[in-house]
Amino acid sequence: MNHDPTTDRPPTRLPRLLGALGLTTGLALTATACSAASTPPADGASATAAPHGWVAGATESQEPQLGLLAVSATGETALHDLLTGETTDLDRVGAAEHSATDGRFLVTSDGDRTTVVDGGSWTVDHGDHTHYYAAEPRVVGTLEGGGPVQVHSSETMTTIAWPARGEAVVLDRAALGQGELDETARLDATVLLPLGEHLVAAEGDTVRVLDTDGEQTESTEPTGSTSAGQACTDPAGGLVTRAGAVVGCADGAVVVDDAGATSFVALPDDAERPTAFAARAGRPTVAGLAGDTGFWLLDVRQGSWQHVPTERPLRAVVAVDDQDEHVVGVDDAGRVVVVTASTGEVATTDPLVDSDSDTDTDTAPLLQLDAQRAYVADPTAAVVHEIDFADGARVARTIELPLAPVAFAEVGL
């Protein structure tokens, strides 16, 4: 049964302290520099009259406009509004064998091409105040080439990388929001992250700080780095946080701050490295799987690792990084696991998705979260389970979708 959205709904979400991925403190503006208007400026209004981050066709709201964007194995696409409970069908896309999201755009790919879908809602966070916008969701277009994919965005750039191909592109974020794929740079990289007016790129065994055209920049050189970049054996996985960008390496992680200076945070000897990182949008602490032993927490601001063991191996993990230091994962039995790192308390649900032994692939469970809720999709039942991670992993509601999701994103973050 599709639950009434007014029943057991999350409380009206307070403005987020932290919002869209990729924003840095260097981009923060004072509240007086941004308009508090809740509607677009009139035709002919000057650019300075528009609220910061607004684009043509968008409206501004007082709370995040959250939704679940889902794609089936055969390309059916739908957006479920978490506030109204309404579901809208979008244009069909190519088969979604791989996917990634930046909190607004869902990028899917097969073996031949990559498709970008705009969820139509996003958050612009300036630290001391936040803007929430919504526009029409749509399928933006396709790029040639497929395979596993990563996507990250700042206010001005969106990067898409295909690690298996060692290739990445930079897209103009404003054009992307208007439905256009405007490629501004293409380079060889297994990880590519937008950080303010820099790009952080990993190629071979090196992490480099580049300008927006993909050219080498001058940066501070810490111990272990050279003018060619920071050493990073077998780079894999990357994320932009409020404290800087992080790229995973075989023996630790490279951290790049807002000024483009790099540093290295070493893992303990013989530690099982994470190959991907996940966190609530913009937070400085990220989580990554530690093989079958549990998970790692990397505090990017402090430059420190913490290993947290779990009863069963996890297949996905995301750091909430809230006051209670919640971490949400899905284990190999298909249960959602909530760890309160501040107290060591662990809560679990009943199995909600297929267990690791029931699946034929290594595809990670579809897990997304915001400041109040986590969402895990069950493709076999065409539903998404909403989890209140702060209330003992309580299943707050189960949302029916018109399709079985194999690609999935929470948008409006």
C-alpha cells in the first residue's frame, strides 16, 4: 500500500545548516548580499535583484524541495515528491546499469552512453543562510561513452568521471540547469572533483589541482608532494566536503583545501582501504567501507581516521555527521544499520532489500539520506523505505513507485 504522505510524514524540515555538494566556505556570502524573495524577479530586473543561485524558471521556497528520482532497468523514469506524495513520470532514458548523483542531477549509464536527468530541485548553502529552489524536472541529454560513473557539482561546475575509462568531463553548471550539456573541459582522470574555482583530478598515482580549464595550478607543496602533484597510489573514490575535497588512495587519502593546498592522511598499516566515500551533503566527515570488518570515518577537517567494526559486513554506508554522529549502512543481510558513533549504540531494521547472498552482482544497495531521514530502495518490490535513523532505525513509511528502481537519488539537497 502507498502510504498517505500526511501519515507519519517527517516534520517540516528546518533550513539546512549544510546543503549542496561542492560548496566551500570561500563561496559564502553574507545574508544581506542575497535577496530573500520567494518568487523569480520580474522580467528586465537586474541580475543583482535575483536571489543568489536562482536560475530562469526556478522558484524559491522556505524549505528543501525534496524528491526521489528513480530509473528502472529499462529506462522508465519518475520523480516522487516527498512533501506532496505526488509522482511524476519523466521521459524514458537509456538502460541504467550504473548511476551516481550530486543531490540534484542523477547520472545513469550503460556500456555505450551516459544520460543526465535533472531532478528539478536544489539547495544553495552559504553557511549563514540557505536558499531552496525548484524548477521543472527533465532529462537533459546524453554523452557518448558509458561504464561506472561519478558526478560532483559546485555552484559553477559539474564534473562527470568514468573511472574504468580514466576519462572525465567538466560541464557548465548554469547551462546544465537550463537543459544544455555545455562541455568546458575533458581530461584523463579517474577522479575529478570541483572545488570552488579549482578542479581536483586523480590520474595514475597522482592527485593534481587544476584550474577550471583543466590546466595545472600553483599550489602549496606539503611533505611527500612535488610540483607535479600529490602522490596517491591507486586513487579511487572522491568527495567534496565543507572542509575540502578528499581522494582515496591505497594507503590513505589526499585532502585538498579551499586554497588548493594538498595534504595526506595515512591509514594505519595493513588497513583495508575504502574505495568510495559517502556523506550527507557538504559535511566534513565521510564514511567508506572497510572490507568485511565495518567502516571507516574520515574527519576531513581534523585529518584523522576512525575504524568502526560492525556485526555483519556492510554493502553501503553513509555518514550523517550530525550532533549524535549517526552513520547509516545496509548490511549483507539486507538490513538498514544505524550506528550512533558518539555512544556506540547500534539499531537495525528487519531485512528490507535482497541480501548479498541473494544477488548475482556486486551492485551496492541504493541508499540516500538527508538531515532527518534515510531512504533505501527495493527494486524487487518497487518501493522505497524511509528510515528515521535518529529514532532507533524506525521505518517511518514505505513509498510505492510506479517502477522498480535500479538507479535512485534523493534530490533537492
